[in-house]
Amino acid sequence: MLLTPKIAHKLAETLLPAEVMEWAGELKIRDNGHGFDDFGLHPSFAAFGLGLCWKLHKDYFRVRSYGVENIPIDSGAVMAANHSGTIPTDAAMLWADVLLKTRRIPRPIADHFVPSLPWIGVLFARSGLVGGSRGNARALLSSNELVMIFPEGVGGIGKNASLAYQLQKWHLGHAELAIRHGVPVIPTAIIGAEEQMPQIGQINSLGKLIGLPYLPIPLTPLPLPVRYHIHYGEPIPVHQDYKPKDADNPKVVREAAGKVKSAVEALIEQGLATRGNIFE
Amino acid sequence: MTKKLKKGTPRRVLVTGATTPIGERLCRALLEDDRIEHVLAIGPKKGADSMPFGQNDKLTYKQFDLSRNRHVRQMLFGIAKDLKIDVIMHLSMHRSMTAKGARVHALNVDSLRSIIELSGRHPTIKRLIFKSDVAVYQVQRDLPVLITESHPLNMGGGAPQWVRDRVEADVLACTHMGLSPLEITVLRTAEVLAPGTGSQLFDFLSSPVCFKPLGYDPMLNLLSLNDVVRALSMACFAKQSTTIVNIPGADTMPLSSCIERWGRISIPLPGLALTPVYKARQRLRGTEFSYGANRRRFHYAAVLDGSRAEDQFSYKPEHPIHWPSSLS
């Protein structure tokens, strides 16, 4: 890859202010001896990724976050958030916000097609993203990582503008993982992304040609400069409410996922009630 | 009834593939181990001088062609019985990716079948340690990066014989676990980056310029000769014996770093161009690397999870690869 860790570090230095680079240049990872972890994460690339998100986070989407104290500093947890916005800037902003506030690299779990995309897949993997398989999530949670999951998946990001803030099919994997690995779930609501790029249609055949589930037809060519409000809810202690063996019980998993979904819905409601217009 | 090796008793070991770089090092390590009483080294070459370390009272070298069932029988019920061998370490596997046909299959798969069947009724042999390979695992985008022992195997019919034989041999050993009276240990080792080991990556890195797929840079895990020998020796004395264990190496890095550390120039090319480029290289220079056989692992990360090896054998990779760029 032409973008080496050294070049990524240099680029991060040019993109990030000195006070951020001071700590972002020394992020801690489970280094396997050559600067990378098993999944390909490298601290210099994470700093570069943060550099790419920096202006968007600070000046374009002007992200405000609430309840940061609910994110564990060093123990494992699953963050479950709503997903929307036609392009995944909500995931990027959430990743950057957690990193900026906690100095901890969250590990987003993405659909299988994301890590297999050329260049993008590599850059994302170097910044902490992993493909959505149980084995990957298990390995991360066993190492006390902070795993970021969007239980709506592609259904959330691909929804039409008329469905804004309505949670789509809520997959259960996040609850099962949290129960099995004895970690809490941090419900998270992202307000703003749902209006950034209203989607009016999709072309499935064209998308499949380039390795995507569909090609979106957005109303605007670029995301609107809406303000993001990220609400981190109180941890849901599924690790205390259930035993790891309960992860094999579909009824229990459904119940736990239902609790998470309700908590995210409540945070969305609260977030919508407290903000002004979409740009404030 | 299952045969069991007594804990703490000295071992008398038969090593197949003893003239390969791994086999030679393993024999050397076993000869230095006080807990080993005798080593019976088996190879295809004639004469006692096939082993580079000459005379040793603890070592017996014999030539056998394991692709012939009769030779396997003679080996086990002849010299192995006389020497009261109790552990077989089966390393013998055809290393060439281009080698095909019934004789190759006989060495890769049928020899193992014969060893398992005959050892089951052998008076002294109690344990079989089979060195399998990371190549048996399926690599694809929707499978975990970190490969545990329950990861799907590469059962694709389109895979070359080099891969198919390894999968068949691995499955053969696994299906006899619990059914054969033998204690069977399958070690699925990461790729050993060394000459003469059949390493596809070693062959790939032998050119001054390495072409890799444009836009991809997967994570690889590589094993050193020292660590593979350690793991095999540990399996000889492990308490937990009927098991499948991944043996990862100490080096986990992206393909690009691997090329760089080997002191080679990396040129990315579109995936479609790589197959003809490496086919032409194979034909013109007689090299072994096949892009078709490695296409998936040159796109998607695959790293062996060594948790079970640590739990059952207390094995942790300790010896990184001697990278040419770090030696210079």
C-alpha cells in the first residue's frame, strides 16, 4: 500500500491540531509486534482517520455529544446506535466523537461488503473497522474492546426520507454478543444524520456491479451541513441481567435487544425534543 | 480401547518428512531433548548421510517411499516395531504446488490413511501428530479474520490439488479422532516462511518485484521454523492429545509490510492481471507461486487464533521470522 504508517502519521499531523495530535499520535492498540493488531488496526492510520473526520466533526456537522461519561474507559462494551444518512458519515462521526472524548479507538462492525471494498476497506480496517462476523466480534469483546454496532444495518442507512427516525428491522446480534461476553450495551442515538442526505430511490443492479448492496439516489449531491447531536445513554447491564448461557436462548436475546431498541428510541425522542431546527 | 501414553515417560519418535527443513530441525531438536529416547527419521533419500548431522546413537535414518502402502507397512511393522516407537510425527507432504496426480495424492493422503489404520493395531505406537496447514481453511469476506479451529475448511472443488489434498488429509485425521485407538493430534500451522517448506509466500517473495492486488492489503500471520519445531515438540508431550490446534506465528502484518521487510518492491496491479502474470512467471521461471490458489488470502485478512494452543500446549509464538531487511 502506498500509504504507509509513516505517511499516515505525517498526514495526520497536517490534518489535526497539535493538541489533538499530541495524544492521537500515541494511541494504544493490541500491537502484534509490527505495529498492527490482528484485524489490521494501526494507530497512525487511526490518527489519520481522525484527521479526515476532524473538519467534518468540528466545522461541518458541528457535532455535540451528551452522556459521554456512559462510555467505559477501558472495559469491553457494545455500543448500539441508529443508522441513517444514505452515506455512513453517522458512523464516522460517532467513531470520531468517541475517540475524541475517550481517547479510545472504537471498533465499528460493518457489513461484509465494506472490508472487501478496494482502498476503502483497507483504510477502514487500519482505522479499526472489522467485518460483521460473530468470530470477529467475539475476538474483539474477549479483548475488552469497545464494539460499535448499528443493529439496523443496511436497512437503516438505506431507508427513505419519509422513514426518518423510525428504527428499521432491529437485528439481535448485538444483544446476543453482549450477553455471551458479559458486557453492557450503551444505547446511542444520532440526531441529524437522518436529514443530511434524503434518499429518494435505489438502483440495486448498478450497486451490485460495484460490490455494494445498492446504489442510492439522494436528493442532494452532498450531505447537508446539519448539526449532529449524539446521545450516549446509560449502559444497559445485560451482563448482570442475564447469564452468558442465556445467549443461546432466542427469547432472552429478543427481550434484551428489545430493551436496547426502546432505550435508543427514547434517546431519539429526547434528542428530537431538545434540538431546534436541523441546522442548530 | 484408546492407547494412552504415560505422562513423564521418555518418548521414542518416528518423524516422516525428516529430510525437509522442518523435519531436519525437528529431528535435531528431538535429539537434544533428554525426554526423547530415540528418533527414527524417515525420508525419501538413500543413505544415512541424508541427515546433515551425521552419527548419533539416538538417531536411526531409513529410506521409505510413503506413497506405497507396502513401504508404510514395512516401516511400521519392521523398524518402528523393533525400535518400540510410540509417537509418529507425520510431516511428509508434497511441497510443490505444480505437482499433480495419483502419486502425489498417494503421498499426501493415502500414506496418512495407511499410517492411521496400521498404527491403530500396532503394538507400540500410541500417538500420531499430524502437521496440517493454514491452507485448509476457507478465506472469504464474510468469514472471521481471526481463524479458530472451528472455522470452515476450504472444500471448494475449484481449489488446486495442493489444497484439496491438504484438506482431505486434515479431514481424514480428524474423522479418526475417537474412532481410532490412537491419540491423534492435528496441528494446523500458519505458513512457515522459509525455503523448502512449500511456502507459497516464500516463492512469491523470491522475485525482486512482487505484484499484489490493487486496493487490497490483507493481514497475514507467519510462522518461523523455530516456532513450528517448538510446537511439534510440545505436542509430543502434551497432556491433551486428541485435539485439533492452530499454531500461529509471531509475525502478524499486512502483505505490503511483509514485501517491504523482505526487501522487495511491491507493485499493485488489478486482480485480473495478476493471474496471467504469475502463470507466465511459473512457466518461464519454473516458480511455484500460483495467484489463483492465493487469490482470496491476497484480498481478505486471515490470521490464526492461537488461544487453544496456549490453553492446551502452553504454546505461544516466541521466535519471529529473520527478515532479510532486519539482518542487513
